[in-house]
Amino acid sequence: MIKRDLEVVIREKLFKSKAIILSGPRQVGKTTLVRTIVNAVSEPYIWFNGDEPSTPTIFNNISSGDLRQLFGKNKIIVIDEAQKINNIGLTLKIIVDSLPEIQVIATGSSSFELAGEVSEALTGRKFEYFLYPISYHELVRENGKLKEKEMLPQRLIYGSYPEVINHPEDARENLIWLADSYLYKDLLSLETIKKPSLLVKLLQALSWQTGNEVSYNELSQTIGSDPKTVVKYIDLLEKAYVIFRLHPLSRNLRNELKKSRKIYFYDNGIRNAVIGNFNRLESRIDLGALWENYLISERKKLIGYKRVYGNQFFWRTTQKQEIDYIEEYDGLFHAYEFKFNPKKKSRLSKTFAKAYPGHYFKLVNSDNYDAFLM
């Protein structure tokens, strides 16, 4: 089993009189991580699975006294797939307030219910973490930097879900299974998703738009729907941790794009499964998109695990001057341009440099990308 960066972080937060909330996409290893943590602690624990039909009923309108009887002598309470339980935020609040000697850990594969309820009910009562597909940093620790860099073509095509990493011979089958339904099964169960086929068409359209600015109007025409439905479905896909948005930096120049956005997938393998393309890199016409999605999604993991607080953007003007990726922290703009081929050069836009004098610029290619992801 590959050691996850969050294991040590979460273990240090046990028994601090707060709930531990672990969210993230389906099949990224949340259950495995929590089992590893609780099995390493000498305290007894009890496990509830929100996917089991009886679990939501158990916690329905339950009091603190009932909870004490339910938990018995167990000191750690795990509620897996907690978003399936009605009023889970209030239940977690009761556990934290009434049973401070108990450590509750809740996991969720979707933010539909969990994020809203937990944020409101557990203000000041929780430690919250997000688990991604396995990160470059975690893989380097497991395989060594040289071996992992040799695996770069594999990562760009098949991504880094645990099942893909551990069973590369079944990578296509597992990714297709995930992309077909399981990854967004929570979405398909919603009444608001009236046309599941539109969801699939939208994901395919977004896959081909990776690295480009996305127009909701154009997407609606492509999939044969209306812009409001596109916006709603994109919002739901983001809440299901399938995709995430990157917004433009727009502060100093009148010709900077202000309402544009780019959309990326949390994992390259899922993106490729959606369009059914697992061809080798040398035959790909979308290598630039694969490289950009990989770097930005991996950087998102690094920022999340290191708890770096700042803002992330891309930059483009109406004259099509652009920068692939920008981070703002410590009073500086850190600008990055992505080129897979180390022989290709790139310079920072003079317009950007003049408008934002406090900046750092780096070209990230397949030779030096490890520094960007570590």
C-alpha cells in the first residue's frame, strides 16, 4: 500500500475534541486511509457505512444518549460515505459536543450534503481534509524520483488512481468503469439530472476543451442543451470532484479577460477514459492538454496537502497574450508556462511583467517538472 501524505497529518489530529472530515472523489483511497489510521491506534473503534441501507436509519433523529449506547466502549467512530445520512452535520455536532472523549471520523465522496451541512453545523468543531488521487510526491516517496520520472508517459495517459497504480495491467478497464458511472453515481441519483446522456456529452466536450477557455454558450450548442443546464451540470460535476475550475487573473489591465474560465479534470486517466483515448503520447494531438491538466491537477494536490494559502489563476488578454498558470501568495505573483518539450522556449509577456512588477516566472517542461510538484 502506498503511504499517503495525509496519514501522519490526520493521526496528529486524533482526540483533539474535534471531528475529522475526509472528503474526495470516489475510489481515491479514503476508506483504505482511514482503516490504516484506526488500525494503528490501540483504541477500539466501530465502523458505519452510509452506503448500507440500514445505516441512515440508525442515525435518524438520534439523541446523545442513544449515541452513547450505540457506540458502547468504542473510542473511535468512523462514518464512511457520511453524505448519505440525513442531517449528518447535526449528528456530528452532537457527537463532538456530548461525547468529547470519542473521536469521530467522517468520509464523503460527494460534497452535495456533507460540505454544506458540516460547514454550518461544525464551525470550530472540525479538522477538514481532502484526499486526491495519489500524488507525484507520494509516488516519488514510494518509487524514487528516477523511477517515477520514467513513468511520466503512463501517468499522463492513465492518471494516478490507486487501482490504476497498483494494477496497471487493468488500468483501461478500471478507468472506463469509473468514467462510465461510478465516479459520478451520486450525480446520476439526483432528480436534477434529468438527462444522464447530456452529462456524458458534457464531460466529453470538457475533455476536448482542457487547457482552453470554456464558453458555456458554445458547450450548450455542442451538447444540444441550454446554457443554464450546462452551468448547473458543471457545478454538480465540480461538487462531485470530477472537475475543477480555474478563473482568470484580472486586476490591472482593461483588456484582461474577466469572465472566462478553464476547466480541468482531477485525473488524466478519467479525462482520457471519457473520450476513450489511451493512445501512446507519440500519436497524441492533445499532448499539450494532457501536460497542462497533469501539472495543474498535481500542483493542486501539492498545495492542498501542504496547506498553502493563496490564489490560483490563468491570464489572458483580448490580444491573446497568455500565461498558463499563476499563483499569488506572499505578496508575489508566481507565473508558470508549460511546455512538454524541453527544447521549446517561452518568455514572460512584457505586458504582464509591466502590469504586475512583483512576479516570479518559470518555464516547466518534462525535464524540470519535479521541482514544480515537490
